[in-house]
Amino acid sequence: MAENPESPAARHSLSWRRSLWQAVLVVFTIEVGLVLLTLPWTPIWTNTIAVISGASSWRLVLLSSWVRGIVSGLGLLNLWAAASEITHFDR
């Protein structure tokens, strides 16, 4: 027997799933934001195979402060999106 979608139990189940999905989304967005914010300024960025063995123009692009700043800016945008999602979190 299927549960009535208008029943309180069904609404509670949907609300719980939506809240769980939002929490997972916020955690994921924060993690991605922190990685994108900090990774371009660490030795991991400069010691990757693509940078070491890549063509000289590709290496110059990846090591450029402009590219690093753009990647860090994307990290800030992710953190801002997470903060926005937290402030509009459904209860």
C-alpha cells in the first residue's frame, strides 16, 4: 500500500531528504572551495606531472599568477555559494 503524498509522514520524509541533500551539498561546496582557494599556492601545484613535463607554454600558463588567482577566485566563489546555501537552509 503506497503512502499518501499528502500525509504528514510523507512530508516529513521529503523534508528530511531535502535537508540531508542540502547538508551534503554545503559540505562538498566548502571542501571544493578550500581546495581551489589554497591548491594553486602549494608545492603540489608546481610539482605536478603536467607542469614538470608539459610544453613550455602550458607550464608558463599554469605557473602564472593570473591563472593561480583565477583558480583561487573560483574557490572563493564556492565558499560564497556554501555560505549562501547555509543562510537559506531549509528547516
